[in-house]
Amino acid sequence: MKYSAPAPQDWSDAQPHAMWAEARAAGAAVPAAPSSFDARDAVVITQFAAADAVVRDAATYSSSIHTQTAGVFKGETMRGMDGDEHRRQRALVATAFRPSAVERWRTMAIEPVIHELIDAIAPHGRADLVADVTTRFPVQVICTIIGLPRDDHQQFVEWSEAINLGVLDPERGHAAADALTEYLRPIVDARRADPTDDLISGLVHAELDGERLSEDRIFSFLRLLVPAGAETTSRAMGSALVALLTHPEALAAVRDDRATLPAVVEECLRWETPVAMVMRITTRDTEIDGCPISAGTPVTVLTSSANHDERRWPDPDTWQPDRALQPNLAFGAGPHACLGVNLARAELHVGLGALLDRLPGLALDPDDAEPVVAGYAFRGPQRLPVVFDGLGSPAMGGSR
């Protein structure tokens, strides 16, 4: 078979799992037709073992292709670098996402933000959890960490979506990247003159090889971090809520035993991986599962397909929170594994737990359509109407 992606205008509503299953059956690596934004023949990686090997082998499968795609909108970022250059750039911001730092963010940002959002909906007895919570929660947390005003979170969400999907709508992507840069410029200037303890101050005053980062490099970092912090966890949290709310017995079990929540979260990440694919480009001729791949070939690693590989997870399309835990590729692997994995898991655990604690009787709105997880490159629900007992429960005094 020759793999062919859906038309770009269909990406947001796409349901590609059946297509990915067909591709997996054809092989671990499948030739792909050129895309609408890259005329080169390509290859897609469909099965877990091959996908895991590709993302770990940066010498053969380079991330430099991101400079030609997302980098057009974000600038030159560590996501498009390999080797020592990538390690040096990543080290500049890695400390902000280590477990010890995330514990600090838990009390300073994660818990206050989720409880403020729940405060706003609790009296009403109904809400759209996507519009009212999941699209607001992670972006406000990352704003706090970076040092941006939380009040402008909705604008950051809009810019982030346009930048992440810039290859589908370049004019909108460039406009969003330019607007975000102009918004950031006076904040960067202020931190240069008067540093605080936020991530912008850290970038402005960081040194790499004895030199301060250029303005272009600072803005590129921020154009990468804002969308990454805003989009991925939002979609993951939405899909996790869909899973729980469409399985009331599992929802009740998590309410009764919060120790089961980490396993639930991991199964949700496997079942509906929020970032469904990552890009690489080959640096030399190679071969996967009998499929020859020439140097300079774009390679799309279908992480969502890999996380549904029947060879690793029996009945993979079924959400089963009691599965034996084993690593999946929701956060990637290897040198480019997601930098914010600890933050994302903390947001999911705290956010889901707070919703269950404070919204008794939480259930899907019986008067609305059942929510649907959709998307091709990024997956999550677009709406999640729910009902619950009005007024909810107050936040515990120590968690605010």
C-alpha cells in the first residue's frame, strides 16, 4: 500500500485510526505519498518497535526537518537540532521542568489555576469542560512558569493553535508568530532590565558558550514553549475526561480510589495520544522492516498508531485503565522526548483529581451529543458538555 494523509482541510475532524490500523498491517514502515506542503516522497512508521527505534536514533533520523516545517513559524528552536547543539539548548530550560521544579509549580500555579477555573463553573451545574477548563488550564499554568500575564490566556490559545497548524494555513501561522513576538518584546526588555524568577528572565540572562542568547533565539524558545504548554496537555486532559465520562464505572472507581488515577492517565495517553505524529528526516540510506529509505527522506512517526500496535497492546482501540503499565510514545522517547513530561503529568493528575473532588455528580450532559475525540496531527475533543450538582464542593483550604 501507499499511505496517503487526509486533505488538510479535514485534519481537525479526522478519524484516522482505521487507516492507521490498515497501515500497521502493511508493515512497520510504509511508503507515503507526498503531502500538500512537502512534494518529496516520504515514509510513515506505524508500529511501536520501529517508531521507538526511530525516535531514539537521532544520528539516522534527524529532527532538522522541523526547521523546514514548524520552524518557519517558530524560528530556529531546539526541536530542530540534534547532537551537542540540541543538548546545550535543552539544558537552558530543562531545570524549569525537573520534578523538583514541578513540585514548586504545583503549589504556585497548577493548583491555584484549576481551582479558580472550577470556582467559575461550580455554581452553575453545567459546563463545557473544553471551553471552560481544558483549553484554559494548561495555558495559564505555562504563562505563570514563563512569566506572562494569565489574563491574556485566550489570546495565547489562539496564537498557539495558529502556530502549531501553520503548515496548513501559512498566512495565519506567520501572523500569529509575528503577533506573539511583538507581544513578548516589551516583556523580554523588562526582564533584561529587572529580572525575576520566571523562565523569561532565565532565558534573557542565560549564557551559551560564554555568550548571551540573541533576541531571535529567545523569541524562538518562547514561540516553542507557549504553544507546547498550551496545546498538548489541553487535548490530553479533554480526551481523559471523555474516557472517564463515557465509562461511568471507571469514573466511580477513580472517585473511590484516587491511587488508580496515574494508571488511568497513562492509558488515556496511550488510547488517544494528543500529538499523533512527529517528523524526522533520514541522514543516510537505511531500511526498516524490508522498506528501503533513502537519505533525505521525510519520515513521519505515527505515535498514535504505534500506541495502538496490536503486537504490544491487545485490543488496542479499547480504553482499558486496568492494563498492565508499559511505556508508550505519548511523550516521545530518546533525546527529543517531551521536555514538559513531568509538568504535563502533574497537570493531568491535579486537574482531573480536582474536577472529581469538586464537581459531585459529574456526568455527560444528557441533552447534548456525546463528545468525540477527533483530529489527525493533534487529537482531542472540541466540546465536552457536562452536568453536575450545582455549587459543587469548596476547594480544600490548603490547596489554593
